[in-house]
Amino acid sequence: MDITNTEAVVLVDRFFASYPNVRAIVMCFTAHLGLGDPFSRCPRALLVRALDSIARQQGHSEGGDPGILMGFEIEFVLLTPSGDGLAQEVVLAVEAAGVPVYHFHVEIANQFEIALAPLAPLQAIDALMMAQEVIRTTCAARGLRATTIPTPILGGKGPLSGCHLHLSVHPALGSTAFLAGALARLRTLCAFGLANYDSYTRVANDCAGEWVGWGTGNKDLPVCQVSPEHWEFRFLDATANVYLFAAALLIAGLAGVRDGRVLKLDDCQIVPSALASEDAASHLRPFGITERLPTTLAEALATAAADEELGNLIGPELLLRYIGVKEREVEFFGGMKDEERREKLLGYF
């Protein structure tokens, strides 16, 4: 049955009016009429294309299994006292929504982490979107205020929240070259993963890290290797369009594979935050680590705008509009006082 958008909205409204206790969430692609490719501005479609490219790189047909798994660690903070048993209640609600949970734990007082089980990329991000919504609604049903924003409490007194991505690739893809490709464009990728004005409070210590590098088990760097084909990408938070971030990350990694890129950065076991700031650079240089992460969204966007190769791979229809929107956000949020900006973000996340 073909129906217009207006007719669809009317049908949905009627359904929920008849069943007020039912809740639903829709994961979808977006098309823009009048473009040569109607889906050229859709991050979800870009992710599908990236996965198809990876499948073809391994000799599979379009739509074949690319051998990629993703899982997410969701950090959230309670801004109101919760009492006992909340974390377990939230996890049960997430699982009841059909999202498999790998584990959960308390990070520090009033901050919790739920790690979702690994899934194929599109399903994994859909599950993440569902889980984040379930966390908010479950807490709200108990009269609690929960948030996933990067800086939930002002003044540097509270925890910082991320949404870390665990990514594993099939060994046939060429894990070393894939990692090299991702690291080569890590500063650009920050524009997608750390997507908000306040995201860059996490460019520090064991949050997102401060230096472009990687290390096995090293959570002080933006890429923490779990195994040779499994990495945790820590420069991501809940303000990001995760479909876009994941697509850009896969595109960068695949470019490294196609180019036969050599991994020039060594496995770093130095913990930069344990060193005096003036000593960190000299201790990291032997590992090939010389670049710092962007410290503002404006800097990250400028880096992305200058990355012509990745821009062509993502497509100008999507990238230029993304950068344009984010530049307006920098202007909009930059004109606010901290508390005003925080309250605005709490309404979104």
C-alpha cells in the first residue's frame, strides 16, 4: 500500500490514541527527492554502502557478510537519587525491548555503564538507539532524571560520559592496515564521534584520550586494542550520529586496506595522564605518537573539511551539510552560558 507521509502520521496517531500504553521506535532510512541519489544524505544508507564495500573487498557479493561486529558501552548519569535496584531494572527493561546485554556495572557514584552484546553493525546501532531510549523512559517512569550527555555535572566535579564502540573485523580484511587507516584519519573522525560543543571535555586522560595513538589495554588513548582484530574506539559519545560515525570509521579503515597502509604507530603502554604534561610528548614520540586530538568541535570540523579524500568517500551531499549544521551548533552553543547550554542538552539526551 502506497501512502503519503501525512497519511502515515495520521495512521500512527490513531494507533497510539487507541493503545496509549504502547510505545514504539522506528529505525529508518531517509530519502531526499530531487537528488541524483535520493539517499546521498542518509547516514544509515552510507553505513550500508560501507559494509557492502568491505564485503566486496573480501570477495563477497553485495549484501554479503563483511565479517564486522560492533558493540557499545553506554554510560549514563542519574541526576536524582535512585535507591537500590535501578541498574538491574534498567537492564531488564533493555533486554525486554529485545536488546541483548553483555554486562552492566556501576562506574562511580550515580554513573552506570551498560555494555551491549556484539551484533552486525546496522543491528548493533539500532539496538543502541533502542537501549538509550529505554534507559531514559525507565528512569523517567520512576521519577528519575537520567542523562547520557558528555558533561552532566558542571564544575569538573562529576563524571564524564561516553559511548564507546567495540569493533571487531575478520582477519581476512587485514587488521593492521585497517587500524592504520583509522588512525590516519582519527582527527577527522573526531568531528563525527565527538559531535557536540561540550564533547571535548572528554579529550582528557582515560576518557577519549589526548593523543592520536593506540595501545593494548591502554584506556588513556583513543583506540584501546582488546585483541589484534578487536578495538575499543573511545572518542565517541551519545551526542553523535552513530550511523555516520561508524560509516566514516569503516570507510577510513577500508581506505587503509586498499592503500596497503603500514601501521607506523606502535603499541603504546605509556599512560600519558600519569606524566607531567611537558614530559608526555617526549615519552610518546618513540611510539610514533606526535599528534594531539582536536580540543574543540570547531577544530575537528575544520580538520574534516580539509580531508578531501575522506570527504569524497563519504560524499559531499552528506559531509558538507553535516559540517554546515555543526558549525551553526558551535555558534549557537558557544553563545550560551554553561548552565544554559547544559539544560538545553539535558532536554535532548
